[in-house]
Amino acid sequence: MNTIRTLALASAALFATSLVHAQNKLKVGLMLPATGTFASLGTAIENGFRLYVTEQGGKLSGREIEFVKVDDESDPAKATDNVNKLIKRDNVDVLVGTVHSGVAMAMAKVAKETGTPFIVANAGAGAITGPMCAQNIFRSSFSNWQPGYAMGDVVAKKGHKKVVTITWKYAAGDESVAGFKEAFEKAGGQVVKELNVPFPNVEFQALLTEIAATKPDAVYTFFAGGGAVKFVKDYAAAGLRKSIPLYGAGFLTDGTLEAQGADADGILTTLHYSDQLNTPRDSAFRLAYAKQFKLQPDVYAVQGYDAAQMLAAGLSAVKGDLSRKAEFAAGIEKARIDSPRGPFTVSKSHNPIQDIYLRQVTGKENKLVGVASKSLADPGRGCRL
């Protein structure tokens, strides 16, 4: 009888705890760029996250979602202070962000120290799911290595032997080039020059002149946002577009085609999303997003949407009780995320295992050419989970 009574009391306590959590709002700290070169990317991520929450009636596992926002300004120097404000001043339960890899690294460090659940909705810094990996840190996007590695294979198969790479000199650019170089050189190609400019510098003319003088078979690049617009337009204006094919990680042409216009036409990129997947899941997502925000979604919107899906999977496993951290993490680890990009799971280091698509710019769309790499998993080098 005592055993039965103990079990009954334990069940009642668990029910009461779940009820309390169901009644309390879940505070989600959105640390995203609202100004500067990545502002539009931050908006798309937030829109995607909000769309999924709206589709669930404003609640996840019975808990109403409250948003607390900080403009991270894509400034790593301000990142630690900004994330500490969200955790210590605003008492957020979950962190979601960001675009800039340097900012995300600072967020991951604080999240790891405090145990705050953190879902990276864009930044692909390898260290986050490598040496800095943690039980409470997940990524809904990609590692910088993934689209770069996939494009290395593509460029090699097209018969190019000598390539110049160009990017901003920061973690995202360095790691994207490293992924490209790993696959391209494994297939027998050679990266003859690695050019870069400081972030967020967009003065490319001297390096474009150097590319013209080098006369490579092709150029591989990593830029995003306003920098991607400027680079593509400058590349065409320098007369290189017709003589030296330009390839890139998909951020070069995602969310930027309106501004790039005809200068982007024909560019091939690799990414975990495409405008023309034409699956029922993606079509429904695109319609819902367009209705709610009067905009067409892009990869950033998908990543925000899936960050909310991952949070929902973890919360479902713990019935909304985030104090059950190990079970929350296990819920995401076991989940199969029904993403508009196609279903994915997460690797041991908590990075998506996903298809990387080859896309070609046609008009104002990144049209699907095919799958460049099937179910590509980041190596997660240095992760000790």
C-alpha cells in the first residue's frame, strides 16, 4: 500500500509540475541582426520561427511563447554582453540565433557555461558542433563545411582543375573554403589562390583584378547578404562573368536575387534548400509564409521555422518542463524534423544530416538542378559528446 501511495504522490507531483509549466510562458530570446548587412536574414529567421509557433496556436507543449529580442548588430565584440542580458536580465528559457559566426561562437560559450538551451538558426561555425559541442546546443541550419564540401565535388566533376577562392576573412568564409578545398583537392583539383577581405568590407576591385590576372578555370566564393549583392554585381562589371565561371555556397544568391538582377543569372550554388523543391511539405510552407508575411521565404526562413520545430520536439519529450535537460536533448536527438527542405535528423554533435542541393539562378529563383550530396553529415571534428 505504501508503494502504491508513493507512486500516486509522485504521479500527482509530476502532473502538478507539468501543469505549472503549461501555465507559464516560455521565454525565447531571439538574438538576431536587425541592422547592418545581415538585417534581412535576421528578419527571415524570426519570421520562420514565428510562423511555426503561430501554426501551433501560439503554444508549444502547452506553453505560450513570449519573445524577447536583441539586435546583435553582427558584432562579436558586443555578443557576450548581449547574450548575458537575455539570460541574466530577461531570464529567457531558450536562446535562438544568429547569422554571424563570431557572434554565435560567443553565444555558444555562454550557453554552454549556463546550460541554457541554444538553437543556432544560421551561423555555420564548425566549432559550435565541433570542439564546443554540448548537450544543450543544437543547430537547425548547416555547418559551413557542408555546402562547401558539396560544391567541391560539383566543380571537380565539371572538369575544372585550378580554382581561386574568395571570401570575407572570418570563420564562416574560412570554413566554407576549407570544405570546398577538401572535396575539390581529394578529386584531383588545385586551389591556386585563397583571397579574402576583412568583414564586412565590400571593396573587391583589387582582388577581382588579381583573379583576372591569375586566369583560373573557376572561382568559388562565400558571401551573404549585402556583401553577396555587391560581389556578384562587381564580378559581372569586371567582365569576369563570361570568362571565369562563378560558383558559391548558396548564401551568395539566397535572399539577394532581387538586388543582383541579371548579374546573377546562371550562377550555380550548393545549399540545403532550393526555391523549386515542389514537395507538398515545402509548397504548404511557402504558401503559409507568403500569406503571413507578404514575402517569399528563403533558406533563412526555413532555418528559423525548423529551429521552432526542434524546440517543439524537445519540449514534447519533457511535457514543457525544460528543467529536464537530458530528456529535452534526447527528444531532439531522436526527432525526425519534417522540414520544408526535406526531412532531417541531427548528428551526434547536433548538426543536421541533410541533402545538399545544386541550384542554378534562373530569373529571380534558385532552381533545383539536383542533389549534390545525399544525407551529408558534418564530420563534427573535436566534438566529445
